[in-house]
Amino acid sequence: MAAAISWFIATSSNNSVAVFLDTLGDKEFIWIFFGMYLYVAGSLLPDADSEDRGSGIFHYLLIVPVGYIAHILEHPIAALLDRPRGHRESLHTVVGITIVSLVISIITSMIIIFVFGANGTGIQLINGWLFLFGALFVSQIVHVVCDFHFRLK
């Protein structure tokens, strides 16, 4: 799979990206692919706390499952933080972002390992999980910072 994508990139634009992808095995490529997926999903994920499900997280078919996981996690996070449920509440906090990132990155890691067979040594699996956690955490932090920025205007 990585070879097919690197061929496409090599024939269309920059060769350095294709060379990089050629050095990756299929297992590493799967981790990077899911990390990019979680980064994109995470940019909308804090809005999973909207009551009317009007957020984009519930309208893009490929990221709906991640949105529903975050929506389910909203209830215990709100109780833990003693905050009301609602938009820009529990999922827009560092604790909420950390818990959601932790749970979703663990679930995604299990999917990668058991469905795609991307197993490896213990340190490789920990590095893969940290990559997924980091991608999801950073994108949610960026979302919250942007929400705060626009609230100031």
C-alpha cells in the first residue's frame, strides 16, 4: 500500500515525499495513516459535546465513530469535573482532551494491531500509541485555542 501511494506522489509532485514513503514498511505506514486520520478528526472532536449534534464531527461519515466515542465520554468527564454538559464545557478542557485522546488512541491502537496486524516489539507499539495520542491531543488543543481566540473578538 505504501509503495502505491509513494508511486502516485512521485509521479505527481515532489520526489522527496515518495522516497520517504518508500523507506516505510506497511506497518509504519498504517500508524502514520491513522495518526493523520486522528489529527483531522481531533480538529473537530471537542465539538462532540454539542447537544444538537450540529457539529461537523457528526456529518463526515469517516469521523462519526470517533465523534460518538467522545460524545459518550462527555458524561463521565462532566461528572468528574463537576461541570454542566453542553457546548464548550467538559470536552473543551485539558482534562477532557487528555481523557478523550487517551481512550480513542488506545482503541485505535488495538484496531491497528488486531485488524491490520501491525504488531511489533513493545517499544514500537508504545511509540505508535504515543504518535496517535500526540496527534489527537495536539489537534484538539489547536481547536480549543482557536475557539478561545474567536471568543475574544
